[in-house]
Amino acid sequence: MHGRQGGEDMHGDASRPLARSLSRARIGSGLYAQVVETLGQEIVDGTIATGSILGSDEVCARFGVSRSVVREAVRTLGSMGLVAPRPQVGTRVQPPTEWDLLNPHIVRWRSAGVGGVEQLRELLELRLGLEPVAARLAATRMPPAEADRLVACVAGMESALAAGDAPRYFAFDVEFHALLLDGSGNGVMARLAEAVGITIAARSRDPRPGMDGIRPSSVVDHRALAEAIAAGDADAAEASARVVVRDTLAEIDDIAGASDSAA
């Protein structure tokens, strides 16, 4: 095993990776941010329908802002694929097929909105193909100190589970998967960590029944993955990562099915 195993104190505050991800996913403050945040959430939720035209005068009047603020906000939304200018027509709201679905702002808006469960499932399906490979790579590439932190995250998850502290549990879960993806040594894989972190954290705030629930088996699965990586066992790491993601995907499908039945 790489180095020693540690407890929660080894890696400090588990909320820091989550805080960094969420801070990068925030537009900022002020009138410009208010316009972007409100319109972005409404477009993602479908409150502003695909194909709608965003008129500058209407947006100015609604938010009490200048045309320059609206132009900058529309430019930002356009960079995410949410809107596009149409000559002699105006700014048209784009369909989801045009959105940058891994943009942290869109990930956060979808997580907070009606498409949260769908997005979580989509990312889990992506992770099912990606994280086992990342785990195999991490077993041979992750530095010992980072492997120790990975094991320590599991101790933190276990402690949070015992205390019934879902937000803290998911904060450790965010750090765990950020470490895993970064530990692959593959920069493209590491870029997914922010989107994954936002969706994991959203579960602790989701009002749908079961979304903030924690299965004890999840801690066992994460421990097996962390220990395989720390031991440098690439085959076991790959297999364990597949179990972690498959079990989470099954859990989300169960929650979504129960929610649909209740409706």
C-alpha cells in the first residue's frame, strides 16, 4: 500500500474541493450576474421555451438594467449554447442539443431544476465508461500522498454516515471522485471532476425522497476502490470503480422510479 492510511484530519476540510467547484460555477454578483443566473435557470428549466426570442427591451425592463448589461449577459449565455443571435429576428433560445452540457453553470442549473435526476443519470452513464479506466490509471499513477487522502475520504464518509450528516458525507464523496479523476494523470478525465462534484453535492439539497439518502454499501464500495488504488492493484481498482458507479446508477433509477410511481 502507498504510505499510511489516515483519518479525516489528513486532508482537512472536505468542503474545500466542493467550494472551489461551486465558486467556479457561479457567475458573480451584481446586475449582470442576476440577469445571467435568472435567464440561464429559466432556459434550462424550460420556463423560457426553446425557440423563444429574448428581446433586449423586454429584458431591460424586466431587470431594470441597461442594454450594455443585457448584451453582456446574452453573450455569456451564448457562449454556453443557450441562446444564439438570429439576424433580423433577435436572440433565440436554443434547444438542449446545442447546450454545452458539461459547462459548470449549466450543470448547476440542471442540478437545481426539473432536469436534475436526468442529468445525474446521464453523468453516471458517462462515468460508468470513464471512472473504471481512471481508477486503473490511478492505481499506477496516483502519488502515495493522494492515495492516502483517498482512503481518508472513505473514513470521513463513514463518520458522516454514522452521524447522519448527509451534506458532509457528500462533501467527502465530491473530494473522493475529484481525487480519483485527477489521480488518473489524464487531464481530460480530470476536467470532468467539476461536473461530477456539482451533481453529487446537489443530492444533499434535493427535496425528492431518497435523493439525500446514503446506503451503507456505498461506503463499503468506496473503501474497496480506495484500498485497491492505494495498493496499486489496477485490476481490482477498475472492477471496484465499476461497482461504485453501477450501484449509484441503480440507486438513482430506483429513486426516479419511486418518484414516478408516487406522481
